[in-house]
Amino acid sequence: MKSTWRQFVIGFGMLLSLAAPALSQESLTADQEAAAIKFARTHHKELAELLNKLDEDMTSEYEKAIRQIHLVRERLERIKKRSPEDYKLQLSVWKVDSRVKLLAARMTISSDEKLVSEMERLLQQKIKLKEQLLVLERERAQARIQRIDGQLETIRKNRQEYLEKELARYKRLQRSKTSPTATRNSNNQ
């Protein structure tokens, strides 16, 4: 049993290191570690249980996993401030990815067909979430294109008026620089 557990943990650790960006080697504060554990407990209980086992058995793997969860949590918090809609979607993506990694690690030690069908279900969820992300991204791009098209139309319709306003602004700027007040101020310095 201990050897199977160790094999599972090693497989999970390998998956973490393959999927993770280069992680800093500096230690997290106790608060950061607690926040990462709370995040895992809240959003992926099975991962939190694995973290407990890693903490007991494999400290270096535990530290890598906690650092990765900390980075994910920070990234998601930044997204949450910017867009709650994006946050929900990105959190769902993380949950599915995390479950896929755990399941992939399990599959390294077992050839149970239930695991394969569960992996297929999770991958279908992942594809659906990716599709939702792309739809959202496309909608934002289309809205930006519409704003740009509106600006282009305004400039094209009012080209002469726009030119006159810009020219008047530059003339005012030139007059303010050559006015007697501007000259006196520059002499006093």
C-alpha cells in the first residue's frame, strides 16, 4: 500500500512539474501557505487531502504543490477583481485541470476502466470550458472592433471639423508659449 501511494504521489508530482510554470524556490509565508491550503480545501477537497499526505511523507513535493496552488490562487484573485464572470470560468478551468492531473496520476498505478471513462468525462468538461472562454474572448474582440469602427466613422464623417479643432489647439499652444507672460516667466527663471 505504501509503495502504491508513493508511486501515485510521484506521478502526481511529475504532472505538477510538467504543467506548472517555473516556480520560485523561495518559501511561502505561513499565511500564504494557509491561504493555498484553504483554497484547495474549498475548491478541490481531494487535492487538499493529497496535500496532507504530501506534507507528512514528501516535503519537497508538498512545497512545490503549495507554491503552485498559491500562484493559481493569486492569479485567480487578480481576475476576480477585474471580472467576476472571468473568475468563475477560470476557477472552473482550474478545478477540471486539477482533477485531470490527479486522475492521470491514478491512471499510472491502475488500469481501471472507470478511470478512463472519468478522464473522458473530465476532458469533455475541459473542452466545453475552453469553448466558453473562446466565445467570451470573441465577444470582447467584437465589441472592441465595434468601438474602433465607431471611432473610424466619426473621424471620416467629421474629418474637416477634427482637423480644425486640432489646428486651433496647436495655435493656442503656440500663442501661450510666445505670449508676454510666458516670456516674462522664462526670463525670471
